[in-house]
Amino acid sequence: MGFKTNLYSPREHDDGRGIDSCPIEGFYQEKAEALLREKFDINTDKYGLSFMVAFGNRKANPPHPKSRRGFNDIVSWK
């Protein structure tokens, strides 16, 4: 639940700053946890890393509008 809240919050509650979020997949967990231990003194035995999300401002708007198929186009009840 916390993941979805952090992922969608910036754009749903946009206050004019244009902050967006993007999930990061395929990261090296061991290397990322080593960095957290060494640079930020985080106890990764107690606080493990399960996902990463980037927050920031878009450099430019995407060249194409977002598109998503409708719920009824992908779900059918039988």
C-alpha cells in the first residue's frame, strides 16, 4: 500500500510544482543496500530494500499522450 501511495501521490495531488514519480525495476539490490550502509549508515539487516522509486520533475513532456485500454476492453465476465 505504501508503494502505491508514494508512486501516485505526486501527480494526483499536484500543487503546481510538476513533481512526478517513476518505479525503478531491475536494480542491483546488493549494491544498492551496500551504498545505503556505507554512505547513509542504514542498517540493511533491519531495513531491507524491496523497491525503488524516483521522484522529480520531467525534463520535457512525453512526445505522445498516455494511453490506456478501457477496463471493459481487457476484462470479461463469463
